[in-house]
Amino acid sequence: QVQLVESGGGLVQPGESLRLSCAASASIFSFTAMAWYRQAPGKQRELVASISGGGTLNYADSVNGRFTISRNKAMTTTTLQMNSLKPEDTAVYFCRGIRGSIEYWGQGTQVTVSS
């Protein structure tokens, strides 16, 4: 069974940057759309950014201008470049991939922004 694997989380100070990566466990497995979600303690999971196979981008208002989502041409990996991080960005970040009518989720990676 194909899985999504995230990496790149960690602890940073406000204003710093992090880069998250997500890849399918089977390198030849491509998606039609990929996205990043996050879930902070006590809150619902929310969409952070998404990218379609055609390159259409979508960002949450709270991260627009600070975060950038990208993908490789084969649509097997996605990255989330996070700049100017704020304490309110602290959450577990999840990668999601869609292939046809099936969605796949990663296990999540913790991002903590604290001084």
C-alpha cells in the first residue's frame, strides 16, 4: 500500500524558515493533486496550501505570502517552504495526495515555532 512520508519539521524561532517535504513511498506513484494541512492542539485540521496537476495554487489567508507550495513534474513529491514563521504556525503538518477518487495522508510532522 502506498504511503506518504513527510519530513523537515522541527523547532524554530519566530521569523525563521522551515522546508517540509512529502513523497510517496512508491516513487512511480503520482497524484492528481497534493496539499498540506495542519492541526494545532484543540483545533480542527485546516488546509494550508494545495497544488493541482495543472499548477493551480491555493493558500490559506493566514499563510499567503509567507508559504510556498511546489511539486515535482511527475507529481510524486511536494514541498512546503515556510518563511517568516509565527508561533501561531505551530501544529502538526500533514501531506495529502489525491489520485482519482482516493486520498492518501501522511503521518504528520511537528512544526513548533517558539522563542
